[in-house]
Amino acid sequence: MTRLERQAARLALPLDAQRPPVNALRVRVAGEEYAAPLAQLLEILPANLTALPRTAPHVAGLQVVRGELLGVLRADVLLTGRVHASSLPGRVLLTSAGAATCGLLVDDVTDLVWTDDSLRPPLFHTPGVTGLTAGGLAVLDLARLLQAPAPPWLTAPL
């Protein structure tokens, strides 16, 4: 079979057989790429935050969503322990953490991806990271990440 015949056979397949299904968003946080499972997301919003004075660094602020105030936490601080400067306004990933809905501020949402079912264990113990894909992309557990207690050095009074 020639190259053109293989390409014609591939294009003749139904659309869902031509590419793998997607089950996660590729998000950028502090210059790193992560996968956020679609099943854990409620909504993706542009960041339009109101900062809260004298709060811990992992608290990004409040965002109004359909008339309701929701708390938003910074993914960069929860994942790396440091505040990273970003020139982008960012995106807020809405998810449910327990009985409440809250947001997670990420730098950008870049793509839809497929994360296979066989994840390798993460290299480092990072709360909220469930494993690594075959391509090395860290897969987040958003509810666990939002419920993880902040390190004590982040919650010290100002």
C-alpha cells in the first residue's frame, strides 16, 4: 500500500476513529503544562478577579459568577509554593470542592488532550497531581488540589 493509499484509508474512517477522544484540558501554570480532567470541570472563565487584601499568597481573590461570589485560589502557588509573575490575565477553572464551588487560577488553557488510563506515579509528591501520562504530562486532581492545606509558610500573617 502506498503512502497516498494509506492516507486515503485513514481519511475514509469515521471522524471519531481518526483521532483519540479527549478527556482533559491542557493548561499552563508557571511555565509548565498540566492536564485538567474534563470530568472535574464545571466551567472555564476569563479571570476577572477582585483581590482580597492581607490574604495568603495562594488566595487569588473573588470572582463574580452569575451574581455569586466565588473564591479563587492560585494554581502556581499550590503546585510550586511560589508566586509566579504572568503577563496573561489568566483563566479560572471552576470545579466543585466538597459541597462548594470554587475556582483555580491558571495562566492559560491551551488544548484538549487525551490522558490514557495507565498513569505512571508522579516523580515528586505534589498534592493534587495524580500521575503522569506516557508523554510526561502531569494530570491534576482539581478537588484534591483545592482541598490540600497550604504550606505553613504561605499562611503566616503579614
